[in-house]
Amino acid sequence: MRYSIFSLAAQTLAGHRGWKPAWRDAAPKAEYDVLIIGGGGHGLATAHYLASRHGITNVAVIEKGYIGSGNVGRNTTIIRSNYLLPGNTPFYEHSLKLWEGLEQDINYNAMVSQRGVLNLYHSDAQRDAYARRGNAMRLAGVDADLLDREQVRAMVPFLNYETGRFPIQGGLLQKRGGSVRHDAVAWGYARAADQRGVDIVQNCEVTGLTIANGRITGVETSRGPIRAKKVALAVAGNSSRLAAMAGMRLPIETHVLQAFVSEGLKPVIDNVVTYGAGHFYISQSDKGGLVFGGDIDGYNSYAQRGNLPVIEDVMESAMGLWPGLGRIRMLRHWGGVMDMSMDGSPIIDHTPVDGLYLNAGWCYGGFKATPASGFCFAHLIARDEPHPVATAFRLDRFATGRVIDEKGAGAQPNLH
Amino acid sequence: MRITCPHCGARDVQEFTYLGDASPSRPDGLEATEAAMFDYVYQRENPAGRHRELWYHGAGCHAWLTVTRDTRTHAIEAVEPTKRPKAGTAA
Ligand SMILES: Cc1cc2nc3c(=O)[nH]c(=O)nc-3n(C[C@H](O)[C@H](O)[C@H](O)COP(=O)(O)OP(=O)(O)OC[C@H]3O[C@@H](n4cnc5c(N)ncnc54)[C@H](O)[C@@H]3O)c2cc1C
Ligand SMILES: [Zn+2]
């Protein structure tokens, strides 16, 4: 069924009893041309672009839980393309352009909202760094505006301009940045891929990779073996575990990141705002809850839950930036496990095993990358060559010294 | 999460700084091959389960500790003073 104003009107008159499930809950077949492991945003987007752009439809997405149970349903939904380095900027801008046309492409309302992302600065040095970043963005054709304190105050008057320990001096604004409803991204890509014949297989855990003479031939799963000509890994925080099944180690550590939602409020904050003097960022969901977060906990973790020190740190930063938040109650919080790479940038590449492809290292910023990640991964799988905007995301860049380190933090994943 | 420092007793995790996996040891810089150096700097086991890792007790005794912790539950099995120096050991 195509979703439109007419299907909505027809269903309204019929009492909404005719809606069909958005995708089939498929059972695994014995063999596929391409098996995608991981039913998160990246795996589902890869399936959609393989089917819609490359005509490859004998594809299954294998998910150990239900789709959307991983980071795609746990993130704070922010999209932007305000990157500094040449390897990153064109890729994230490609992603933002795909977000801008996504809902027409997949015929699904993902609530893409370009409400603007404002990064605050609190010192002269930080202003200079943001001016440099903004200039790099503009040179690459990305929108960026450097605002002074009064321009920021006109946008977000309720922040603390008078008594802050680190007074707000201004901000770097990307107007085309914003937020997207994250579950809808998983559901929308799943539905679009399913309509072209892709099998979405849930509750099916991959427990082994079958490799013969240096070539992948299939996978072992909790629902039996599945043969495949090509296997593509898109398992985010579990990348090292899947790579270990192929005898590989990766330049990745798995870390937990927490996020928070307040009780529902009337509209109070129109944009996404990030604090430049501490680890805190905030926006408001369409349901009314304030969605906010901060830094990763900072130690290896597969637990999908974090500890109290980070919660305290986030709340302190929140109060420092926006004292009015002290009146608001926190409703819930959760954690997700992320693939923190050694340079803070992702990997989309072949592996040393023929027919085995890797999509990993997204750190805490892979939601915004979802469309371009799927687009470029599909390109790599279909044509066996990297997409032009993803050529820098090589697995061997750590060995050759071509790292893409936005922060210049070095090989210390918890500092990226 | 609390870490029971052998010198200071049970302390809040906020007093400590995390470095990472304790198993890689730095190859001798003059003798090391590029491959060995790459392996030491970048490649990690990153296990889901038992992990031996280095923590620094910065707000306490200033000792480097080797903590054995389950990365699936955060449960700590053992905390020992780190004996070998982090750098300069032969590969
Ligand atoms: C709290 C939090 C906030 C974040 N905020 C933002 C943000 O504001 N903006 C942004 O850009 N990014 C953000 N991120 C990062 C972003 O969510 C991730 O980088 C991105 O979602 C990862 O890609 P994915 O959607 O494919 O991952 P996932 O949804 O995690 O998909 C991976 C899937 O693989 C499955 N899997 C794992 N092992 C197996 C196996 N053996 N067999 C079968 N399936 C398996 C998992 O169950 C999972 O569903 C945030 C992350 C977190 C945790
Ligand atoms: Zn101590």
C-alpha cells in the first residue's frame, strides 16, 4: 500500500481497520545473494539502496532482536554535516542531502525536521576554531553561519547569559541540521526494502561466519545456517564480535553512551543546542519531551546501560547552560553500545576475506550518517569499489597513517 | 561503579581515569616492525566479557591499577597494582 493523503482518508472512513503490517516478518531462506547482518539503520538502509539503486533484491537483513532495538532506536536523533576534515565533509553532506529527499524516496514520514543545529562557543579560541570549521564547511558547499552573542540571544533567549562560569560568546549555526524521528527511519527503510523483495529476518542471531579458502560462503545463525555470496556487517557496537568470527581484530572499542528524556512540555526550544564548555546538548521531540545527552561513559562496555557519574555531569552542564531546566523532571534514561574507532571516523570497506564487507566505527555520530552509510555500503557491495564520497573510510588507513581524526585526540577511543 | 583500590579501598569510579586494554605491550621502538607498532597502537580484542584494563587513581594514590572487569555487566573481579611499566618492554 502506498501511503498518501488518499490512503489516509480512505482508512479514516473505514475506521482504520485496513492497515497492513509495514513489512513481512520473513523466515530465512537457505541462500541469498547478499546477507546483511544487523537490522539497525545502516543495515536496513543498505538493503533499500541495494534493491532500489542496484537492482539487487535477493537480499536478507538478519537481526538478532527486533529491528530498531539497537542504536537506531536509542540515539538522540540529531542530523548535521558540520565536519572539518576533507575525508568526512563530502560524506556527511551527501547524507544530509539524502535526508532532505528521504521521505519521498521511501514513501514514509520520518519527520525530518531541519530546525538548525547551534554549537555554542565560550572563548575567543573556541570562536576561532568554529570560524575555521564554518569556513571549511562553506568551502565544501555546506551551509554555516557564525553568530555573535546577541544573535544567539535572539534565537535562544532563555539560556544563562549573565552568570555562567563560561559565558556564551556566540555560536556556529547549521540551519539545515536538525532532527529525525529515529524509529521511523528503521521502519521506513525496512518497509521500502521489503516492498522490493528484501527479507527482514528478526530474532535471528548470527553465531558464526562460514569461510572456505579465504572466501565467505554463508553464516551460522540461531535459526540454522544460511548460504550467501556476499555478507555485509553492519552491527555497530558488536562489530568486534562479528569480526572475531572471521579471525579479525578491529581498531575499535565498544563504549556505552547514555541519553535522557524529560516529561512532556509545550514547545520551549526550537533548535538543537550544544554546550561548548561541557558535555551537553538538547532538543525537544515532537511529543514534547526534552531530549538530551552528553559524553560517553568512557570505559569498554557492552551493557547498554551506564553509570551515575555521567548522569551527574550531564545534569550539571544542563543547569550551567539553562538554569530553568531545574524545574523539570527527568522521565527516563537509557544507554546504547557504540563502535568507537581509534580515530573517531567510520570504516566502509572490504575485509581481507573475499565477499565479506565491513561497515563500522560510527562512534556516537552514526545516526546522521544512516542514509549515506547505506548508500555507500550498497555501492561497495554491488560494484566492489568504494563510492566517491566514502573513499577515505578505509580499513587499512590506521596502518598507513591516513587516519581521519577530527579532534586530533589520537588512538584513544574514549577521547573522540 | 566502584573500584576497590588496593591502596585506598572502595572508591567511586569518578576518582579514576580509564586508559584501556592492559594486554598490548609496546614493542621496542628501535627494533619494532611497522606491523607490530600498528598492532600495538590500534588493534584491540574488544571482548564482550572478561577484560583486563588499566585505570589510574588520579584522585587518590596516583597508582596505575589493572582491573579485571566483565564488559557485559560491569562486575569487577579483581583489582591489582600494575606491575610492569606500560612502555619500554620488549615485544
Ligand atoms: C544514546 C545515544 C545517542 C546517540 N545520538 C546520536 C545523534 O544524536 N546523532 C547521531 O548521528 N548519532 C547518534 N548516536 C549514534 C547512532 O545511534 C549510531 O552510530 C548508529 O545508530 C549505528 O548504526 P545502526 O543504526 O546500524 O546501529 P544499530 O541500530 O545498533 O544496529 C546494529 C544491529 O546489529 C544487531 N546485531 C548485533 N550483533 C548481531 C548478531 N550477532 N546477529 C544479528 N544481529 C546482530 C543489533 O541487534 C542491532 O540491532 C547515538 C547513539 C546512542 C547510543
Ligand atoms: Zn588508590
